[in-house]
Amino acid sequence: MPEVVEADEAQSGLAEQGLKAANQGRQERAAKPSARPYALRGRVRCTLCGRKMQPATIRDRVYYRCQFTEHEAALHPGLDHPRTVYLREDIVCQALDQWIVRAFAPDRLTATIQALAQASAAASAAESQTPEQAQARKAIKDCDRRLARYHAALDAGADPAVVTQWINEAHRDKESAQKQLDTLPHANRHKEPPLDAHRIRQLTDSLGDIAQHIHAASTDTKGPLYEALGITISYEHETRTATVKSVLSVVVPEGGFDH
């Protein structure tokens, strides 16, 4: 059973760019047309490859899955990705609803709004970057961590000949990532102005009693509310952990939410 965790409130409104797998050259899969409403369609990403997990109904249960075909495995031989990663919708929605109710409860609402306002300001001030740039920067940081471990191993008495090979390899990987970063074009994205606490308060008020909507809505009709709350989920297959983040939408569905 996957664990659903709340992202750090100070960063709950930040859109994660650094995903664990290299996105360069990897295309986003288009969702197949379906008449069935899936509550989390387009909101769940696999952290292994960075792609959206696609909904599917299997034995009357809704799953979000990330399929990694033999062709994709051949294109990315260094990526340790299972053939198929599955995540059950009902388990995620149950924990997600509990998180939403807690975060927007009257006694926590002010703190949540303040955290969202701070995150919105940080996201607006942050440097725009493409997924490829984010991955290159992450690779550089990973190399720095490797180098720190290797030097610590030397200090602890590890075989210098072996550790030196590791260090040289880490330096080569870091140099390669830095070269890739230097050659990538700069992101040219329109930045949305930050939302202050007053505007966020207006948005939450316009959503009405969020807890009531959550409890009254069926799984099939929760999609608009999740959309208004800007819910995104990153699923870590290895640890079976789904990390939830929220970025309030400035558009509230006309006519409220269907129950």
C-alpha cells in the first residue's frame, strides 16, 4: 500500500522540476480518450521517468500506471524502471482527501494560506528552467554528494586505488552534466505573478466548505475540486510513496462542484 505524504508546507506551491530520470528525448504520452471520469487524470507522475501515469480500469479498480516498453528500455539503458508501475486510485484519494481536510480545516487554514503565499512568491522568483536543465543540475548535485562520500571513505581508510577510480568517474560525470547544462537553451517561460495571502483567502472562500465537498463527492466527481486545488502527485515506486503538492488555481469551476 503506498504512503501518501504531505510536501513541506513551505514548498507546497512549488512545481517540482527536478525529476529522478532524464527527461531529455523522452516524449510525454498522450492520454487515451475515455468517457469515464478519472479523479486524478493528468495529476500523477512517475518519479522514475518523469512522465504522467495513465489511468486504467483493471478488475473494476482504477489504477494509474506507467508502462516502460522494451523500446524505451533500449533507448535509456541506464534507467532502472520496472516494465509497469501501478498506483491504485482509491487508496490515494482516501489519503489525499484526509490531507486536504486537515490542511484547509479552520484551525489550520491561516497557516496553510500563509505557506501557499510564501511558496507562490518563491515560485515566481525562481529561475525558470526546462526539465532537461533541472535534470542536469540534479546530476551535478548528485556528483557532488558522491564526491563527498568518496572523500569520507578515503579518510576512513578505504583502498585509495579503488576510491580514486570512483572519484575520477564522479568528476567525469559532473563534467558531462555541466557541459550538457551549458549547451541547453535557456527557458523562456511566462511567469505568473505571485498570489498573496489576501488573494489566496479569496480563492479558498470561493471554493466553499472544502471538507464538505470532499466528504459529499464521489471519487468520480472529485476531479474539479482537485483541479481547483492544483493537486499534483509524484509517485516513488521504490518506497511506495506518493508526495502531494497543491498550487491553487485562479479559476474556480463555474457553478461550484458537482456532488
